[in-house]
Amino acid sequence: MPGAGNPQSLNRYTYVNNNPLAYIDPSGYDPLNAAWESEFRSVHGRMPTGRDRYLRLLSLILPGSGAQGAWTDTNWEAATHAYEGAMASPSRELSLLTNGMPKDALATFAGHLQTLANYYESGEDLLYISAVAFLWAGMPYNPALFVLGAMDVGVRNTWRRLETVLPLRQVHLTPFPMLVEGATGWDPAYVDDSNPSHHYAAFVSMGVMSFSLAKQVNHWRDADNIPDILVGDTAAAHGSRMHRQQGAFKGLWSWVLRDFR
């Protein structure tokens, strides 16, 4: 509930009093942890929703218009509208909160991966990859039930394929928006549409669970789509490496630049 002595709490777009970076655990890691949820509840009087978590992560990787890149009310309002617009669209794509797409989308994507990784430490590998899958692939954020989230997206994709031959009720491919940076800077061999990062995020997360299963799903889903197969297989290999080597997620951004340039 709004606080009578705090006019900012009356603004439904105001988020943690315009200072989201202050509400993180003392170590500075895991931006969606219990400490953040507790602070969120004390400020807003409720538990954070999927939208709150999504906007929280966006505010960490996208600079705002305030001093030193801080997010202002205008930024939170724009992000909220962008989120709701993406949720209402058939594609569920959420464009960057800037004027137009970046000139080097691959470098932008890699930079965002690196920035996000700075909020996690060794041992928080699954938390990090869950956030990546949440932001770019629209997968439900629940590290404790990460496998179920991946299965959910897999079932949705299967359902969409069946829709082409059976009179089924249409469903969205993902339950949450997918952040879009664009396709500039990517090797054309890996580009099928304007949002290759969403395909990468989905299969790097599946690769963390099982490299062979991720490849099987990738080839079944995109049997006639060579660019997507190449992206998915490479992402699955990255995920497999993360699974074998704790803390390797810190270098994920550099693997993306190396393998897709």
C-alpha cells in the first residue's frame, strides 16, 4: 500500500524509490534473491511478480536516463509499457529502451550477458542461466524448478507445431517477453530473423541440463532451418561447458563474441 508520508509511493511506476541498485543483498550478488524480495515487500507491500522480476533484471543491464545511468520514473514507466506491450503481442518481443536497434547487436548482447554475470558469483551458475533464459527466451524464472521451465517452453513449441495441422487453441511460444537487441554484427550464417539471441538463450539453458537432449530438440524444432540449428547447437555446447565447469558462466559473453562474429 502507498505510504502516507511518501508521495513517491503513490506513483505506480515508481520502483524501489527510484534506486533499484540499493536493494540488493550486501554481497552485491544474485539480484533476485530473498533479500531483494524482502526489501521489495517492505516497499510495495506485496510479493514481486514475474513482471517485477523481469523489470528488475532489465534495470541492471540497460542504462537509465538519470545520473550515472540510474533509472528514473520515466524509464520505469517506459519499461512497464514495453513489457505490457510485449505480453500483448503475438511475438512477445520486447525491444530495447533506446532509439532504434544498436549498430552492433552481437556486441550489445554479449555486453548485457557480461553485465548480468557481474551480479552473480561462483556457485550461482544456475541462478545466472535462469536469468538469461528469463530475459531473452521468456522462460519462467524459477531456478529451483529450472527443468520444468525449460519443459514448459518445449511443450509450447511442440504445441505450436501441431497447430499447423490440428485445430488447436493457439498459445504463446513463451510465457514472458523476449528481449531483442537485433541481428547486426552476427555472422549471417547464424541469422534467421531479427532476434537470434532468443534462440541462443533457450538452448544454452537446455545445454546446461543436457547437451544431447538440447541438440535433439533443436534439430527436431528447426529441421529445415540451418541458421537456427547452428545457433542452437553452439548454444547447447556453451551450456554443456557451463555444466562441467563451475563459474564458467563468467566467460559466456566472450564465447558468444568468439563463435558468432
